[in-house]
Amino acid sequence: MKILVLTWEFPPRIVGGIARHVAELYPEIVNLGHEVHLITVEFGAAPMYEVVDGVKVHRVSVAASNDFFHWIVNLNDSMGNHGAKLMLEEGGFDLIHAHDWLVGDAAISLKHNFKVPLIATIHATEFGRYNGLYNNEHYYICGKERLLAYNAWRVIVCTDYMRREVARALHSSWDKVDVIYNGIRAEKKQHQTDFDFWNFRRYFASDRETIVYYVGRMTHEKGVAVLINAAPKVAAAMGGDVKFVIIGGGNTDNLQRQAWDLGVWDKFYFTGFMSDETLDKFQTVADCAVFPSLYEPFGIVALESFAARVPVVVSDTGGLPEVVQHTKTGIVTYTGNANSLAWGILEVLKNPGYKQWLVDNAYQDLAQRFQWKDLAQQTVSVYNRVLQEKSQTAW
């Protein structure tokens, strides 16, 4: 079959988890014998057209905009125009697959104009991010999400938790939503050995300090403040021999001030952005990964830590308890509870044998539940269902 994919991010443009999702899913769908055209946004020196792992990538320019929402309008204009051009010139597209509300207007327009079924993957919802809708911006985005879900023949989400959230927040009927997990190419997370282990490690911590880290966006929903609140208890239990490394771009002034006020400033290192190559090395020297999210539809960072063979401690929000099996592939703690989070971290740091057991189980779980080739087959099954239903339907 021939599929048109719309996504507002695709490598090298990486904003959140969507970029990695689409970059790893669609090559596997191509490997199954299907043709994929993907429309995304221009970025830096990336070509306007190229073939990446078999996926035909089309990048479009976006007109100058006054603000983010104006930019989204211009983005959809560009995507819609280029998508229409492709459909007219190439022809034969069987499906449109849109990723999140940001490309929804273009996807819906193409669906109606060319009478091609639309599938939507909802990666997160505005309702979920803020635990409700509290201003006009929230209502606007939620309205766009509902419109996309309504126009989609099928909706795909990444966890059972998200299936319930989409049903509640976007008013999608339960039987319209399919759950397909996110995945990871575990082989890409090479366990680095060709570097000076101790000299590299000393960039982050002293030889006697164990390393606990967080990697991700510096937003409220990621719960980094909870980790900082847990730090004094962990540091005391470890006799001060622990270093918390906070990795990711964004403004960390409030977080750094919080660490100072709690008297654990010297136990933290805020690195800012870290390249994938450096992160691969860093995970080799780290002792524990912590993801204390307040909202998390899935938590692909946990899979990345599984692949890097680093034990994980997470909160029990959203889809994280589906990804991390408590006391088997990691430790799951109470969301927003610093004492619970400290307990989970100490369970890992103080029990080396248990820590290794969790790591081994987590790595095995990647092959059993999170391989992209299996997830691609599940996605194609959804595509086939839609085409079969369409063949029996008068548009």
C-alpha cells in the first residue's frame, strides 16, 4: 500500500518523542513492502527531499509567523499544498497518517478532498498535560485534537492509559482506538567501551560518588522538581556519595535555585543539552536513571535506559507502569511523592545484585514487547482493517 504521513518533527528536527517514533516506525513499514511518503518541516541544511531508510521524506518551508499558533496555520497550509501536489502527481495513495493535532488541519483537508481514509496517532493530549483545561489556549488545542480524532477512521495510541484518556478527553468511542506501544532500536544503543571510562566519568562526579541522572525536557510535567526534593534523603542515606546529573536543554534557573535552597546544590550537575554520542558514553558510567514524570503517555526514555542497561526508577503516572514492570524491570514509585522516589532510588543504589537483575530483565523485555518490526506489523494490521472496511463502505 501507499501511505502519506504528516508529522511536524522528523530528524534532524527533534522537538519531542514524535521525531524518533516516526523515524523508527516507518522504515520497518517500508521493509514490509509498503511505500511511505512523509511530509515534515524544513530544518537547517537538511534536504527538502531525500530518502531515509526507504522513507521518501518531503520537507516544506513555512511562511513567517507572528506566534506559535500562526506558525501552525502556515505549517498546515504548506503541508496541505504539498500533500495535494503529491496526491495529484503521484496518485494511488491508500491512507493518510497524521501524528498529533499540529498537522490535523492539513490531514483532514486531504482526507476530504481526495477521499482517502485518515488514521491519527495521538501521542499526548492537552487535557492530560495539565490535568484539565484552564484557559483559551488549552480549549483551542483540545478542540483541534477532538477534530482530528473525530475525522480519523482509526486512532492509535501508545498505551492502555492513553486509550482511556483519549476516550475521556477527546470523546472518541472506545472501539475506535488501537493500542500500539512505542519501540526502540536497542542495537543503536551501543554499550560504549572505546573511551577512557574513569576520566570521562570524572567530568560528572568524583570516583566515590554514584551517579543518578534524569534526561529529558525541563518542563513541569516531567517532575524534575520532585527528584530535587528527593535528593536530600538519598544523599543522607548514601553518606553524601551521590551526584544527580540533570541532562536536557531549557531554563533550569528555578530548579537550580531549588537545589540551593535545599542545601544539595553541590550534589547536582546541570549539563544542558547532551549529544546522543555523549549520552551513550554517559549511560555507561551512570548507576541509575530516574523519570519522575507528573504526566507521561508512554515514556520512551525508559526504553532507552533499558537498552543502555541502566536501571530505572519511574513514577506511576500515565503509561509508565505499563512500560516499567515494578520490581521486575524497574522500580515504580508514587507520582509527586519525593519520599517514595527516594526509596526507589535507594532500592537500586544499595542492592547491586538486585540492580543487575532489573537491568537483565529490562533488556529482555525490549525484545519481547518493544521491537519496531513487531510494532510495524501491528500498525499495518490497522491499515489493512481500514482498507477492508473502506472497500465495503460508500464514501
